[in-house]
Amino acid sequence: MKDYYVIIDCDPGIDDAMAIMNAVRSENIEVNLISTVSGNLTIEETVKNALKLTEIFKVDIPVAEGAKEPVKRQAVYASKAQGTKGMGGFTFPTPKKKPFILKSPDAIHYFLCQNPARNTTILCMGPMTNIANLLIKYPEAKDMISRIVFMGGSKDENGSTIPYREFNVAYDPEAMQIVFNSNIPLVMVPMELGHIAYFTPEEQLKIKRANAVGEIFYKMFSKYNDFHVGKLGAAVHDSCSALFLSNPEIFTVEPAFIKIDYHKNDGQEYGYINCDFNAKEHNAMVCVDVDIEKFKKIIYGNLFYYN
Ligand code: RIB
Ligand code: CA
């Protein structure tokens, strides 16, 4: 019996790719759908990358195309960090597999309805545009989702004068606001976890030497410019949210009140998550730390499946 029925919503994306591998290799979660959204790249690239990743990871999980644009603002992609095709230095052959017949949010709604227990977990590893569109089109969907585990935002307790501009929030803060308003239980996995969860160049070589899938990750990492950790290594932010689902015991979480605020800087207004651990009421659990040795051991174990 699987502990969780899971729908992944993501924008692959190099760290999304490693997170998908971890999720589909986990013994205790069952991924019913991989829904894609524009974010790191255009939707055309992210859905193609997700289709190809299911072929590489040898899993027959439906992949749905989702939102092309944020709910309100213009798309600003992250090709600088992720490479022009979103897979760093790895060029994919065109996938044979076709996208699911329904597009998100209809695809997400379809799979929520397939789960009789109505307790699906949404693992959100990109902008929340599809989830916002789901709640707008199908308000009853909120009663079929047990919780949303999402990679996004910063847990910085307003320590810095200029709030941190984390990509998934900044790309579509209005979507995140719609999701927060639904009161679906939230688990936030902030970008500071990626400051701990990164693979050094030596560890990337270990990944490369593991097998053919490791070689693909190595090529992806070769052009991955994640400025969070710079030359220290490849920050695998999204894997932190995937492993929170499969192995919550290796994480430390604290309750907080999180809300979307906006900050004007150099003529631009961007959204960020204001995370208050001292608030009287809480609306989210926030991951504040991870046992990095165990984290990496689990990922190596998932990778070695492909030996
Ligand atoms: O800030 C990191 C997040 O933005 C990750 O989900 C990465 O894939 C990018 O989407
Ligand atoms: Ca992502």
C-alpha cells in the first residue's frame, strides 16, 4: 500500500529532472501524473523534457501539458540557469511518448477524481500556475487534495533588507496567492535547503560513473548555473521537496505563517514569500534543515537502480 498518491507539477528543468527520478523510484509514493508548466523554459520545452525523462527513467506515467503563461504577468524564463533547452549540457532526442489527452488543469482534476480516497498529495516543483487554474476552474478540487508540498520561497525571517527573489514565487506570485487562499495544508521547502543540498564537482563525477542515467545527470549539471551556490556545486532544490515526500524523517520542519508580499526594486515589483515563524497562527510547515548525508545516500540509492 503506497503511503501517498501523488501528482507532480513541475517545469523540467535540471533539478526537476533529478527530483522526478527520486519520486518515481521511491517505494512509498505512487506518482499518478506528471503535469508540466512553463517556468524554467516555455511549456513546449518543459513538456517535451518531462516526456523524455519518463522514457529515461523507464516509467509509464502520464505527462500532461499545462499553462503557457503565468495567471497575470508576463513569463520570464530561467534559461540562463537551466540552459536553452532546460537540460543544461544534455541534448535530448525527441521523445516518442505523446502527452496525456487532457491538458492541466483538466488532467490534474481527472486524476484527483480517480483517487477514491480523495487524499492526493500535490508535489509542486515549479510556479503554481496550474494549481491556481485548477482551483479557479474546479473549486471542489481543494477537497480532494490532502496537502501541497512545494519547492519555493525563502525562509529568511526578514533578516535581509531586500527579500529574496526565489524563481518559482517570482514567476507567478498571483497564482501562489490563489493557492494560499484555498487553505489547503502546505509544506514549504525553501531555497535555503538548496544551499545545503548540492552535489560538489567530485560528487557529480561519482554520479557520472554510476551508470548511463548518472552520465545524463552529469551532462545536465555541466551547464547548470544555479547562482544559489555558484561554483560550489549543483543545487538540487526540487529533490528536497521530492525527498520530503518519500523520506520526511530526514527533514526538520517548523510551523510558520507564510504570505505573499511584493517588493519594489530597481523599478520592478516582484512577489516573495514572507515567512514568519513567530506568528500566533500558522498556515504551513516549513522545512528548515535536512540530514544531508542521508539525503545524498537516498539519491545515490535511487540512481543505482539503473545499474
Ligand atoms: O528556485 C529554484 C526553483 O526554480 C526550482 O524549482 C528550479 O527548477 C526553478 O524552477
Ligand atoms: Ca522546478
